[in-house]
Amino acid sequence: MTPRSTDATSLEAEIDRIRSLGIDALRAEWQTAFAAVPPQGLTRDVVARMLAHRLQEQVFGGLDRETRRLLDRLARGEKPTVLNRRFKSGTVLVREYQGARHTVTVVPDGFLWQGTIYPSLSTIARAITGTPWNGPRFFGLRAGSKDARSNRGVQTDAVVNGGVDPRPARRQRRLHRSRGGQ
């Protein structure tokens, strides 16, 4: 299964060859590549994809040590200690707070809010509220936090997706009923 050279053309040709093999030939390739019998439940497509991934890993290298450690911890059921969210420049975050809409744009040097670049979302959250806030939590980005759980499906507290009302639909119905609506 090892390609004759590491150029992209020969790698692509080897992956095409793997795709064309039948299930029995793929299982034989699996035994060569992984020194084990493939699990019975895997389909032909999954076996071919895993063999292609293994080939690419041999040619280009595998995961870095930090990523392998993270995946091992997650496989053991541990929760990640740090959310490693990296937003691309141009990503827009929106938060409605006390009736005012606050738009933050991710820029290479930090976060742009009201014409000023800030180093962190927490700095912006503090400027908006006047109190210490965790920036990712304030903008609804913190996974597992109470704010993020209560804002599921709420578009304006995260990445912009059209002018959606920030209140969850259930709360909107409750408010509508309490005001005499149907």
C-alpha cells in the first residue's frame, strides 16, 4: 500500500486504486496496513476511506502531539479544559444587550467594536455591561455554559445569521400569550 514516491500524482493514483478494490481486497490491504483484521461492521466505503487516510498519514505525517493528546483525553471521556475557538478574520458576532445591538468583527489584531480594536471579547463585554464578563460567554460562544444552553437556536447571540429575534421561540410564545395574543 505504500506509494512508490511521495508526489501528489502517485498518491492520488494509489488512492484511486484503493477506491477501485473490492471488499476482500480492501480487507487484505487493511491487514497489511494495520496489522490486524478489519472490524466486521465496516462497509467497503469506510474501509477504503480509512486506508486512504492511513496512506495520506504515512506520506504527509499524522496529527501533532497536542492534537493526539486532546483526542485521547476526549476518548477517555474527559471534557476539554480550554475552548480553542479561533475565528477567521471577518467573522461577525452580534449581541443584543438592554435593547441595543452590539456588532463585533474579528480582525487580525483582535476584535473591532465601535471603531476600536480590542484584544479580547471580555474587554468588549465589560465595556458594554460595565461589569466583569467572560467574553465568549457574553456572546453565547461558551459551550456548556448556562447562557449558551439557554440560547440554543438563538442566532443573534452568536454569529450573525439575519435579524433573528434573540428570544427562544418558546419564550416568544409565552410573551405573546401574556400580552393577550393567541
